[in-house]
Amino acid sequence: MKLNRRISGRIERPADKRRYVRRLFAGVAGRYDLTNDVMSVGLHRRWKRRLLARADLRPGHRVLDLAAGTGDLARGALDQAARGAFEIQVVAADLTLEMMRVGRGRPGPDLAGWIGADALRLPFPDGAFDRVVIGYGLRNFAGLDSALAESFRCLRPGGRLISLDFGHPRSEALRRIYLGYLDVSTRVAGWALHRDPESYVYIPESLRRFPDQREMVRRMESVGFVECGYEDLVMGAMAVNFGDRR
Ligand SMILES: C[S@@+](CC[C@H](N)C(=O)[O-])C[C@H]1O[C@@H](n2cnc3c(N)ncnc32)[C@H](O)[C@@H]1O
């Protein structure tokens, strides 16, 4: 397994990873949305719509956008409800205030709140939400199982967690080609958009340590989720994982 030693040393221990990730996103916050559009050629919007389609939002739902960043999913959920002519309440929560500051400044419907919070210790009571949506968050958390358990706790019985993240194609050959492509493209994008080739090399590095979508189903089941599954996007290069709290 090829690992970038410099980054590896900074994300090995949970406390280090938390610090590294927070500093990373604080640094890129101003150009985060642009970077997303450039790196995915706009496709992240379509993938986020896939996640929201799986959320099956209903009138009155309370939705947590965890690791909300600039709030794409939060706003997408509100837009979806507006199209269906019903109301929901959406709270965005993120560790990095700089990301949410950029999100708050964007035009769009009003959220019920933007809350500074760590996914590993959420400041919400048990059963506070009907849906927890997470876009490109799980891979960044310093403790995946604790974050899954916290999301489970904050869902009411019958609630659902839906997460979108980089995935691992099933074929080993494809997986290697994909990671190689990410190694190069993230360097180019980091240099072009942030004048720092290292700023996005973290993506393939964190992906190398991140469970694939099939293993994620097992991890979700192990904290109590039921009806877990996943949807591959772009041949598994991206994936939406989901599961319900009974
Ligand atoms: C790649 S961005 C995703 C932003 C947005 N959800 C999207 O899909 O565009 C990852 C976000 O995870 C946040 N994050 C990382 N660790 C976190 C944690 N422990 N608790 C809450 N948010 C965290 C970062 O601050 C960052 O805003």
C-alpha cells in the first residue's frame, strides 16, 4: 500500500487527525466550493442529489447535515422540501467554523442553525433528528465507529443515516488505477487552486485508510443500524451508504 509518509504521520493518531483535518479545511474554506466543482466537473451536485433522494424527506422532518462544511446538503434538503411544498427543519454542524462561515454567506434558504460540533460528541439529545445526512464527512472523522454511534444516538427510532463519500471500486485493478489517478489529480488541483500541491493529497491518503462501501455496511450494522446498504456511483468510485435506526 502506497502511503504519503508526511500526511500519514499526521493522521495516524485520532487527536492528530482531528487537528490536521480542522486546519486543512480552515485553510481551503474560501475556495472549497470552487475546488469541488473543478475536481468533480460539477458531478458532486448530482451525487449529493442521489444522497438526498435516499433520504426520503417528509413534512416536519428534522434533518442534521453533519460535517456540513459550506452546507450543500443542508440547502439541498431545504430545496427538495420547497419543491414538494412542505417544510422541514435543517441544522448544519461542523468542526470547522471557517467552512460554515463561507456557507452562511452563500445565498439560499435559511437553516434552523449552524452549529460548531464534533461528530464524535454531538451536542444534541437522543432522538433529536429524523435524518442525519453526511457528505464527505465519515472519511474525515478521527473515529469512524464513534461517529456512527453518535449519529445513531441522535436519530429517533425510524430515523435514517445517509452518507456520501469516496468509495472503493470492487475490482482491485480499477481500485489501483483510481487511487493513482487521485494521487496525480489532487496534486494538480491543490497546486492550481491553492498553490499547495499537498492540500488535497490528503484525499487519496484518507481514502486508502477508509473502509469500502461493503465494509461500511458492516460497520453501520455493528453500531445498531438496520436495513443497511449502499449505492455505487461511477463504478464504485463514489458511494452512498445508508441505514435505519429501528
Ligand atoms: C470534505 S468536507 C465536506 C463538506 C460538505 N458536507 C460537502 O459535502 O461538501 C468535510 C467536512 O468535515 C468536517 N469535519 C471533519 N471532522 C469533523 C468532525 N469530527 N466533526 C464534524 N465535522 C468534521 C470538516 O470540517 C469539513 O467541513
